[in-house]
Amino acid sequence: MAGLLADRFPDIWISGEISGLRVYPSGHLYFVLKDEQSQIDAVCFRSSAQRLRFELEDGLAVLGHGRLDLYTPRGKYQVVLDLIEPRGIGALQQAFEALKKRLSSEGLFDAERKRPLPLLPRTVGIVTSPAGAALHDMIETLRLNRARINVLVCPVQVQGEAAAEQIAAAVRMLSEHGECDVLIVGRGGGTIEDLWCFNEEAVARAIAASSIPVVSGVGHEVDFTIADFVADARAATPTAAAQLVARGWLELDQRLGTSADALVRALEQLVLDREQRLEAAVRHRAFEVVRGALTATGRAFEARLAAAERELKEHLRRVTARVAGSVERIARQHPAARLERQRTRLLRLLSRAEDSTRCRLGSIAGEVGVMAAKLDALSPLASLERGYSICRKPDGTVVRSTAQVVRGERVGVRVTDGSIGCEVVQAEAEG
């Protein structure tokens, strides 16, 4: 029967008023949905209950989506809901109002706990998306407002399921970092769903626990989030948040500009007054005598100055002449000059030695040629060149007589271009 109902009614919408709500430790929600004429048991299991944007309570009119089921142990019909929305106002708005009411009762929105923003902050921490236009707008606004501020950006998602936890973690990190004087938490405009991460309890409590002032700049002028209520200051837009932080620097720059202009005007007036007083004093008759004396003194000074210049030039000429003579004498005695003279003399000696050596070598070469000619004439090789030969025995003995060889003996005959091996066939003495 349960399977038949599930197959027959797999997708239903049902509206009614919640009664007898029970929340179990497992996270499951059990209650009764009723109207003026009837009622039915309902259950919302933990996986679906975790996605609710508001808290259920008795007497709340809701619209639910799910399926019809049969609870077999008791034989009772029930609806299993996977989506629940309040009737009359949206689920997000319901959740917003519920969290706002709860946090307000805890005092997180009280004006007494709001801290003033630093007048001239040195470092501002910005929690936003690095990809959005809001970051560029805030940094540009700080620059245009003459803020001498270091910017420490903590990039986070500003939309989606993981955004709230990232924003809360970034606020805690910058608060504990100790370098920032003030924080800006924000993003550009969007729908209520886009901005919902700034309505999450985790973000609200992280801002409330921050050790440094926090400025909330979320969406546009008409957008309000829980972060706006818990922050120390609320700005309508991210740009307005940057203006709030830089306001002291802009006022200081304007005051310095105004003071500088006033100081310049005062100095100009003072100089003008002194010039007028000086002109009046110069026109006084008492200055005529002084002017005449000064003119005469000036002329005498110019004459003495001209004479001193002429005397100085003559003295310089004489000193220059003496210095030039001394320089010439020193140059002649300078080691470099003496070395150059010795070098020139040495080069001449080397040249003469080379010439003498060249002549001597030529003479020796001639003598060697004569001796070589004589040796050639006396050399046995010369006789070989004329057709003679030398006969030697195997042991190198020169054969000078036929008596030194016998028939059949091997001998070697040396001629001009080598040796000839021969065998003695006949040895006859002449004469």
C-alpha cells in the first residue's frame, strides 16, 4: 500500500498551518498540517530541514512540496516534505526577520556597542571578491579622497553556499592580524538571493566579535542586510564605505589646503607691507646724503679693485713664467726622460750589434761553403758519383784485393744510390 501511494502521489503541493511541532536530536522535524476542515501528519527529514531559510513554529502558515506516504507501524497517512515556504511572505524574508529579531534581542544591534571609526586609519582591510567592480571602486575612492592608507585585501566569495563561511573567516583573520585599523565588508548590488550570505548568522557574529571597527557596504541604498545592523557603521554602497573610511583624510587634506592658502595670502600681504615701508624709507631725504657717500665709496672701491686686478695679473704672469721654467728643467731631469734617452741609445747599440752579427754570419757561411766543397771532393761518395763502387763483405770489411774473397762468397756492392747483393763467381788478380 505504501509503495502504491508513493507511485500514485510522488509530487504534491500542500498548504496548512503548523501545529504540534517536534524537533528531534536527529534533526528531523515532525508536525501536523491543518486547516479549518482537516489535518494530516507531516515530516521533514534532516537533509531537507538543513536547507530551510527560516525557523518553523506552531501557528505558522506554510506551503510545502513533497510526496504522500503511509507510516506502516501506525497505519497512518503522512506527507514527507522536501521544501517548505511560509505563506504570505517569502522564505528568505522570513528567515531575515527571524534572525534579525534573535540577534537584536541579544543586543548585537545596540548603539552602545558601536565603535567610532578611526579618524586617520593607516591600514584598511577589505573583505570582498577580487573579481567584482566593488574592489576597484573602493580603492579608487580611497585614492580620490587623498587617503594615505595601506589596503589589505582578503579575497572571498560574496555569493553562493560557501560565501558566508569565507566572509566570516576573513573577518576573524583580519581582526586577529593586528595590522588593520578598520575593516570594510561588502559587495555590489544584486537580488536578495545574491546578497544572502551577508544575512547569515556566522557573518553577523564574526563582525560582532571583531576587535576593530567594521563598516558594512553591501548592495545599493535600498538593500539592508544583517551585516548592516551589526556593523559599527553602515554604508549604502561599497563606494560610500570607502568614503566613510577616508573621510578623515579628506577633511585633513582640505584643512591643510585651506591653511596653506591662508598662509600664502598672509605672507604675500606681509611682503607687500614691507615693500611699501621700504619704498617710503628710500624716498626719505636722509637717504640722499647716504646715497651720495655710497656712490663715492663705490667709485673708489671700483678704482682700487681695477688696480688690484692689474697687479694680480702681473704677479700671475711672473709666477707662470717661473713655473714654466721649472717644469722644463724638471722634465729634462725626469726619470721618464732619462729612460727614454737610454732606450734610444740601447736601440742604436742593438742595431749596430745586429749589423755586425749579420756580417760575421755571412763570412762564416762563406768559409763553411769552401770547407764543404773540399769535403765533397775528398768524400768517397764523390767517387761513387763518378762511377766507382765499394765492395764490402757481410761483416762490413772493405774488399780491396781479390785475395780477400773466394768463389761462392756473398758480398755487397755500394753504388751512388744504394747497395747490390752479389755472389763471387770468379776472383782473378791482374798483372
